[in-house]
Amino acid sequence: MKKEVIAIGMAVVLCVWSVQAQSDRKDKAIYVEPKNEFFDQIKKDADAFSKKEDVKKKELRIDLSGIDYPKAPKDFIQVWHNAPISQGSSGMCWCFSATSYFESEIYRQTKRKIKLSELYTVYWEYVEKAKRYVQERGNSEFGEGSESNAVPRIWKQYGIVPAEAYTGMIPGQKVYYHDKMFEELRSYLVSVKSSNAWDEHVVVSTVKSILDHYLGAPPATITVNGVSTTPQEYLKNVVHLNLDEYVEIMSTMSRPWYTRAEYEVPDNWWHNKDYCNVPLSDFISIIKKAIRAGHTICIGGDTSEPGMDGHAGIAIVPTFDIPTSAIDDNAREFRFNNRTSGDDHGIHLVGYQEKGGKDWYLIKDSGSGARNNDHPGYYFYSEDYVKLKMLGFTVHRSLIEDLLKKFE
């Protein structure tokens, strides 16, 4: 009996000591990287089993060895234009090319060198797209792209500001990157359609809040030479262009020649029907006449051909595609009809040179493909490439007054 009492007493002492020891502990908390090596190995083995071999696809391109093509922008007869700038990762080529074109027009008419904000126009174009999306109950195109004549349309409604007044970049941002912004805009509008929430005021307000987050809010007033002015006043008093004097030209056999019609591509999302449709002979002769008369051309078309090489910075039509002598209205229409010629990219034609009996054109290009050569921001397009693959352009009506009489 005594031994049992002693044993119990010892147990109680040990228990009290243990509790006392626990109360004296002061554990520390640390952050550690979670590890589960066994699971990691399982995942690694599973991924290795299911993963397909990562084979980089090659693209068909022309072999440029032995081809005589221009080597530098200085070899071209140039019309004044602002230096090339990059549109970054975005679908803003339509605005960069058209803005550059109108800057050249300001200089041609007044000899004033002005740099305008592309992003101001882009901001309000998104707003107008959102309005149309609501009005059409989601049956209106909502993409990053547009057409060059969207620029004067937006300017007439909202005015314009100089580049330094609105960059469309938030503090610390170095390049344009619109992937996240556009995905957020598109996702929001998809939700509007799925919920049938067609309140235009609410939709536009939400779209503007998204744009404000990524681009910053555009200014309602700006200061020019110490004087406060609105974007509309800046357009009227400083830019001072008659935007009604510009004409859109296209060339498609799907519409009668010398009639005005719709340019039927997705980026013409507002279905503008003011394009002057001319045969290829007029299409190319206007370009030749314009650049030689000291006018630049805002032009757009297909840029996904084997004859386009960004590292060389040139675009030509390979003979294995089509012989030069076969490039005509039918060849253009065949490619537009089967969608191998698409409305890919807007650019600015700013110079020319004659070589081998044909023109080469100096192209100012805001796209990333033009930044991989030793003349960044420029391409050299052959006359054949322009004839076959360029689909439409903007010019001042003074160049084509006689031609416009055919449209009356």
C-alpha cells in the first residue's frame, strides 16, 4: 500500500513539473517555404508523362539573298513626319498611323511641328464602342482595333490634346500594355449582355472607370502657352485642320467602281459607308501622285505574308506567290475574298524611291515587327506589295478632285 502511494505521489509531481515546463516555453513563429517533395515528384512525373514535345513552329519566309532592296531610310525621298514611336502591346495601330498622318498634314499646310496624343483618341473610341455595344444589344464589334477615319470622327466630338497633356500611361509605366485592360473591358461587356443590363449610363460609367484605372482620366482642359483651353478649342485653334477634306479610298470588286460603300471589315465597327471604291489602277496612281506631291498617306492592309521580313524591314511579293504581271484587281479580290488578305495593320507611308523601274515606299510603323531591324520604326514596302496587299488609305481631297467627280 505504501509503494502505491509513493508511486502516485511521484506521478503527480512529474505531471506538475511537466505543466510548469510547458508554461515556461516561448515558441517562435517563422515563415518557411512549404515543401512536399513526394507530391512534387508525383506532379513532375505526371507532367513529364503527359507533356507533348515542345517544338517551335517555323514560318515560311522568302529567302532574301540576292534580292536588291533598299537598305536605309536616308535613301528615300521623304515627306516630313514625326519620329516613329511604339504602340507597345496593344491594338492601337489605327490611331498611331492616323495621328501621325494628321501631324504631317499640319506641317504640310502650316509648317508647324506638333505631336498629338494618340491615347486621348483611343480612350474616347472605347467609350463610343461601349455606347454602340449597348445600343445594338451586344451585336456590335468590340475590339482593340478601328479604322483611320475614327480619328477625325472622335476629334470632331471630343477634340484633341498635345501628346504631353495625355500620355495614357500611369506613373512608372514605360510601354503600352493593354492586354489586361482590354480583357477587363471585354469581360465586363460580356457580363452586361448575359445579364441583359442595358443601362447605357451605367455601362459607360463603368467602362470609363476601367479606362481611368489603366490609362488615367483624359483632361477636360489643358494649358497652352500659359492659357487654359479645352480639347475642342485646341482642335479648332491649334490643330486647325478641316477634317471634312479627307477621303477614304478602297478597292474591291464586291462593289461597283466609283461608288461610295462600306468597308466590310470588323474594325469598321460603326459601318461607315463613305469609302470611295476605285479600281486598282486608280488606287496605285493616287498613292504615286500623293507622295510625289509632298503628301503622306495613311494606309492599311495585310502584313502576314511570306514576303514580309521584320528583321530586314522589307515587304515584297515573292514570285512563288504570284508573278508581278498577274497582280490585278482579280488577284487582290481573290485574296480579300478568301481572307488571306486581311485588315491587319495601319501604317503611315512617308517616302518613296524608284528602283528597278518601280517604287519602293518608306513606311512608318508603330508595330513591334518594325523594331527588330537596323532602321527601327520603318519598313520598306515594294510597289507590288502595296498593290496586292494594301486595302485602303486616307488622302486629302485636293489630290483627287477630278476623280471625285465620278462619284457624283
